[in-house]
Amino acid sequence: EAGVWSSLKHPRVLQFLGIHKMEEELYLVSEFAENGSLPGFLKRRPDVDRKRLVTEIAEGLAYLHQCGIIHGDLKGNNILVSRDEHVQLCDFGPAKHVTSRTSTSLRGTGSIPWQSPELLQDACKRTFQSDAYAFGITVYEVRTSFSDTSVCSST
């Protein structure tokens, strides 16, 4: 995660500050997003300009894709809101930098409501297109305050 994240410099991406080692644990350090995650922010500020927020999310995702990076788990809980109420993409654990020497996609778990249908099959990999699908669900989330906690779980 640190390798991909540390290479990113954009106003719509949470800034990576470094790694802190305490005892045997490594911690990734970032700037502080005072307004927390996007779903919580939307609950506290229902009157906010949601079109602007969606535009900023699109700017961040476009930047990642221009850098050849698949986010892999785009959703409201992986978008933080800064003190000045601008969005910043975060959680680059499943992200992968795609080069001519690597696959054009990646596998891994994610949040089911934001996964494109083909990702529900074990053999499928995340792609730029599956990020675009997750963006569409995230737009729906921003417009309606839908969240993964409002979806039935399979227990």
C-alpha cells in the first residue's frame, strides 16, 4: 500500500506523509482529514453541494487512472473529507500500479455493493472498468446516502 500511495500527489488523494515504526508494528501516516469519511460527512452536512463532491471524486479517480493505478475498492468509506470540505481518496491497500510488465488488473476482496458483477466470479480481476462501476455506485451513494450498512448481509 505504501509503495503505491507514496507516489501519488494530487489534491483529491489523501497525502501520504510516511511510515512510523513502533515496536514491531508499521503505521502509515497521512494528513488528517478533519471531516472524516464521506458517509459520516454527508449525514452531518446534508445540504452540502453533492455535485461538487462527485466531481472531485471523479477528478481523483481520473488522476489514479492517468497514473496507471487501479484503486480496487472505491466507495464512500474510502473517501475522506478535508477541513475545507474537499474529498480525498484513500485506502490504497488493494490498489495496483499497472505497467507494461504487469497484468492490467488485480484480484482481491472488496465491498460487494461497489463491485461490478463480473468481480463476483472468482476468476475475474479488478480493472479500470470495475473502478468506473464502483464510481457509479459511489455517485449513487453520495446522491442517496446509501451505505454498505443498509445492505442485507449474508450471515
